[in-house]
Amino acid sequence: MNIRPLISIVVPVYNTEMYIAECLDSIIAQTYQNWECIIVNDGSTDGSQSVIDRYCGEDKRFSCIKKGNSGVNYARRDGFLASSGEYVQFLDSDDWLDPRWLELLLGFAIDENLDSSDGQRVRISPELRVVRDVDNSHRKLVCTDPEAIISANAGCNVKNGVAVGVVSSLLKRHLVDGHDWDWNDRSLQEDAMMAMAMALKAKRTGYLTDAIQYYRIRKGSATKTLDYSEVRFTDIPEKVIALYQEHGVLYPGLEDAIYMRQFGLAFSELMSYIDDGASLAYLSMRRKITLEPIRTIQNWKHYLSGRQKVLVPLTLKCLPLVVLVRKVACMLGKTV
């Protein structure tokens, strides 16, 4: 294998004029320089294109695809189909990479013959605060058990597997080749669906804490601009369960884990809207659809741990009270 393989970086863009330069600067600053970057402008209506044009004009490794808005899933598809790298890195246009991200993950992938090498995503608040502490343990994990990889992606990590990520992983091209992009068209958490599908192909996965990517929490992100009146939060679990059944890999306990994983994602979205000050009517609608994934699980509270056992049922049962408490806590500068 080429010891300096080309890495294709695919960056979907939708109205991120304020952030995209930081994203693209972090790509230019990579210590590993054999890359191409395909930027897909997914119908932006702000000044994103002028920023893109500047970078494409200054560095020929950047190229741009302009298209009408069809969502991040199809933007990634179009960028991938235009790429030629042996490895693929999907990157959101409001996030940015530590300078050694590509170097560390590629070296790890080559040394361990990995299909997917996953790094650490550090959440950054709108005020540019680190929301969660950085893991400085310098850990390297490698997983070669297909059941453990699939279980980790489904949120049932009882076998200490290493999951495949979409934006958090450097991917061998074959994981993305042949992906059914229509499968997760405009669904909530399209990343989760794509990752769980790619996990079927992954034979060796790894996780490296030294590789860091910064994930910006902000209003107006792809997940926060969907029309939730058209979203069924059970779409992903149902499709993934059918896919795993088809391939004979629906291991014991996996079905409930897949539904609970989607419930966890939906609940996190609900809490973010509470913190954003959404109306009670809107939050009540979100509460209703958040409950969808757990209607088939008899003892769903059994899967909760720590303060989740109190916070989650209380939020779902007493939504107005929780909204009031979190609003007061926010005014006092405290975390609930």
C-alpha cells in the first residue's frame, strides 16, 4: 500500500459563512499534506460561496460542487463520488481539526491495518468553551470482533467494541463504496444510520485519543433545521434492525439497544431545545416524538444509569417544571 495515500476530505456546507474559514484553515494546517478537499455547497443562501471561492482560488487541493439544497446526506454523497482518495474523511463545515488529526489517524490505520480509525471529538459551546474534558489518557484501542463492532455502533457496547464513525473516523474507501444514500434521506441523525451500515463492512476498527476534532454546538445546525413534523424517530431503528436481520447479525439484546440509542439521541435534542428557549408547545411536540423509540421496550428505564434515572423520566413526565428549573438555573449560571 502507498505509505502516503491520498486522503479525500468531504465538507458539506450550508449557511456556515461565519465558521467555514476556521474549518478550511484547520485542513491547510494539517501536518499530513497529501489530501484533497471537496467542498459541497448545499444551496447556501449566505456568503459561504465567496469564502469557498477564495480557498479554491488559493489552493488547488480545494474544489467545490454547487448544488441545490438536498441535505447533508446527499451533499456527502456528491462529495464522495467526486473524490479519489484511498481514505475518506467527512468533516462538518462548522467543526475543525487539530493539526495532527490526519497524520495520527492515518499512521494508526496503516500500522494496525484498520478499516476505520476513530479520534476524539471535543464539544465546544457557542462561547467557545470545552463542554466535556479532553481525554488525555493517550489510549489506543483496536477491535477485530465483528459482533463487538456492530454492537458498539448500535449503542450496546458490552464487548468493548470500537464503533465506526462518520465524521469522527478516517475511513477506508471500501466502507463508503456502495452505500445506499437513499436509505437515510433527511432522517434524524443520518450519521448514526450511515455508521451502523458501514459497521457491517468493518473488520478492524480503532480508537485513538491523541487525535482530536472540535465539534461546535450551535443553533441552525443540520439536525436543528429539519421539519420534525415529517420525522419518525423510529425510522432509523426499524431500518437498521431490518438490515441486521438481513445479514444475520441481530445479536441478542441488540434490538432494544438500537431503539434506546435513538431514544438517547432524541432526548438530547429535546434538552438542547429546552436550553435554546423553544416554546412549550413545540417542546411538547418534541416530547411526543422523543417517546416513539421506547414504546416497544417494556422496561426502558432499566437501561438508564446515574442521574439519567431521575432526570429523563422527570423531564418526560413534568416538562413545564423542568423547563422552568433549567431557565432559572441558566439565569443563575448553574448546570442542571
